[in-house]
Amino acid sequence: MSPKSNRVIVVDDDTEMRNLLQRYLTGEGYTVRTAADGKTLDTALAREPADIIVLDLMMPGEDGLSICRRLRGAGDLTPIVMLTAKGDPIDRIVGLEMGADDYLPKPFTPRELLARMSAVLRRGNGSQRRATGEIIKFGPFEMQLAEMKLTRDGHAIELSSREFALLKALALEAGRPLSRARLIEMALGRDAEVTDRAIDVQISRLRKAIGDDTDDPHWIKTVWGVGYVLAGTGE
């Protein structure tokens, strides 16, 4: 998918920031809408879906975390890049835990944001299209890589693009333990600025999403001192 076909909504209560990002991203070929709060975002999404949302964490009223949690709770899996002002790793972890696909601490340059957005969109589109027709099966699960779909006994399971990318990495190396660093590289890219703790949070979310036992997981197992391993694949 080329940037020119991507629709982005920038959600930030700072008018100057919204206008700056709108001008820059429009110049890069994106179709850009802006929203000052969650209510305006809801109205924009009702009118037309977005391909990606840039969402500020610190906003009065309903903050970015609450908006992200609400969207994911409603089944909206639109990729989200969270803008964090505090620079505190815990904010980033909580943002990822709520379902954000990536985060970018303020202050940042528009070019940095563009790079993060492009990476998220590539994970959700380009990398999957290159695997057109490929299906991975393990136990009752079936991953359709081209469509970014996961089913369990034929029933669809909704995953964020980051969760799907992590599960794909584990499935491609089923039975082989992967370090957190290797998971980050395979699923998110070598240049991704993601902490080990953030990966642990995402794995926990992924286990819950697929119905794995978080206390005694059957499918995504922890390999102490190494990382994680998918138990196995096959018919």
C-alpha cells in the first residue's frame, strides 16, 4: 500500500501540533484528518475509516490510553501510534498494553513520526502481502498471513498488527526458542525501539487473545533465560 492511499487521523488537543502534522503528512502523500478529542475522533471514524491513528497520550478529559482501550474493546483494530510526553517507560508499556501498535516520545520530529507510521503500516500490509497464500496451522489455530487473519476452530480472533506480527514470528520458528531481541527484529524490525518489558506485555496480551492459559500456557511458552517458544505447528 503506497502512502498516497493511506488515511490518517491525528488526535491531539494541541492545535499547533495538529496543524503541523497535517501539513507535513499531507505533503508526504497521506490523506489527513485531525481531531481534538475522542468524541471528534469517533465522529471522523463513523464517517470514514482510517488506516492509522496518531494519538496523543496526554489530553484533558478522555486521554489517549482511555481512547485506545475503548477502541480496542469495541473491536476496532486500526493501527495506533501513541505520542507520549512524559518519556517514562511505564507510559509506553501501558500504551502497548492497551493495544497501541507503537509509541513515540515527545519531543520528536515529523520525520520520526513518518518512519514509525510507515513501519506500522508495513507490518500490517506489505510484509503480509509478500506471503500471499501462505497459511500456518498449529493445533486448532490457522493463520492466514496474506489477510492477517487468525482463527481458532474456524472462529476469528482479533489481534492488533503488533500481536499478529509477534505470533507470526513465533509460528515461523515453531519449536525453536526465540530471544526477545530476535522477536523484536523479526516482528517489528531491527531498528524498533522496544524494551524487553514491552515484549513481555505484548506476549501476555497475545496469550489472552488466543485463549492460552496465562499461568500455565500451552501454546506460547516462556523459556527462562532465553525468551519464548511456540509449542508446535502442524495439521
